[in-house]
Amino acid sequence: MPYTKGWKSYADQVDQLEARGLEIGDRESAIRYMKRIGYYRISGYWFPLRKRTGPVVLLNDAGQRPQRIREVRIPLDEFLDGARLADAIELYVFDKKLRMLTLDALERIEIALRVDISHTLGAIDAFAYLRPACLHPDFSESIDQTRGVTRHHEWLGRHARLVGRSREDFVRHNKEKYGLPLAIWVACEVWDFGTLSTLFGGMRESEQDAISQLYGVKNGRIFATWLRSLNYLRNICAHHSRLWNRNIIDQPKLPPLGEVPGLDRFRHDAHARARCYLLLLLTKHLMDVINPGST
């Protein structure tokens, strides 16, 4: 459909919110929030304060009632009685602090995983990350029919870009003294969380299990989904996206009952599995191993 929403001044944005029933409070402060944070970003935090319709049945693409009836309440432009802009701003500030705390923990996890992966694969070969025989065949040998290359081949391209654009002294030193490729315990220091999690997912099961068991998870394939989900969490935080009240698309698999007792409650609760609290519990579980004295 054509886009019909026009440009509005910051004052007009505040007027629109007030006309829709949101309590503005200090008008000059409200205008400053629009200038420094932005109407669209703040809207994610006042979304729960909007009125909603009664239950509505969503039709399928053909305009027919689906076999599985799904009733939803459609949000309206108007706000609930008593809703305040201050409530949305408080949530925004809370979310910012939550992201910063989460990034702090994920940084420690990322560094620990660099050591785990490089130490485990390095014991096999200093350049194991280059050797298809040192990795799982599904990762290093199976050709992706849409791209025509292996996932390992794609991963190596990403690795090469990270090495190529690095300006770290240790990278320059190793290139000048030994040339390329870099030994895994050197190369891992330029990898980001996504590169680490992808390589872990491509490792052989024996090496995956050896690392995951350090964290009390017997099955390395389950642990691989944890790392993929935590990379998703890291990207949300690093890109300053909203974490509070967000649906988590890349959800982790749960270990067997009792293996990580704090996760058992999520097994039969699909809604809870789609919220960030589960990922924060995974983060806490890993931090209890990496730095048990951390607050």
C-alpha cells in the first residue's frame, strides 16, 4: 500500500501523542526525548500502553478462517487511561541498562569460547580450522545447493575478511614473521561471536561435546544452539535494538530434564521460550562457570 504518513516536527509529534491520550508531562522534556531518542524508537516502549480491540480472528491468505483459530487483539492508536510518556521513557532507560549488562556478560563468554575452541582444535592441528578433515562432514564437505559451496567455504571467507581488515599489532607481527595462515590460537582473537558460534556448529561431535561438558551440557549439538541464540542476543544489544518485550526468533534447544534445572520450567511454555529471559538464564549459567564470583 502507498506510504501516506508525512513528516512532523518534534512539537507536532508530541501534540499527536497527547491527542491520542498519552500523558505528556513536561512538554519541553518530551520534545527533547523526540530530538535525542526519536519517536519511532520510543514507540516500542509505549506499545503496551495502547488500547486494543476485542478478540479478532485472523484470516488466512485466501481470506478464509484458518483451521486453527487464532484470536488477537489489534492495537489502536489511542492510549490506555493513565498512560504516561514517562512510563515509556523509564522502560527505555531500563532496557538500555539491561543491554549494557548483557553485553558485559557476553563479552566474557565470547573470550572464554575463543580459548575453548582454539585450545580444543589446536590440540588436533594448529590450523585445524582450515582442515576439512578436522571438522564435521556436513559443514566441511556437503555442498549447499543454493550457493554451490560448503558452509566451511563460506565461513573461511568471513574469517579471511576479519583477518584482512584487522589492524591489531599481533596480526601484523604474525604476518611479517610467519606469514599466513595464522595459527588458530592467533586467528581466534579476530573472530566475533557469530564466527565463533558458526565454527562451533561445524565442529565434530566429539570436540563439541568436550567443550559443552565444561559448561554442564552433555550434548554439544544442544550447546551449539545456545551459542547461536546468544549471538542473536549479542547482535540485539550491540546494535542498540530493543531487548525488553522482544520475541526471540532464534530460540535455543533445551537439555534433558534435570541437566540444567533452571531451564526445566520452559519445556512446556512456548511463550516463555520466545522471551529474552531464557537467553539471560543461559548467559547466567555460562557466567557461573566462567566467572562464578561475578555479580
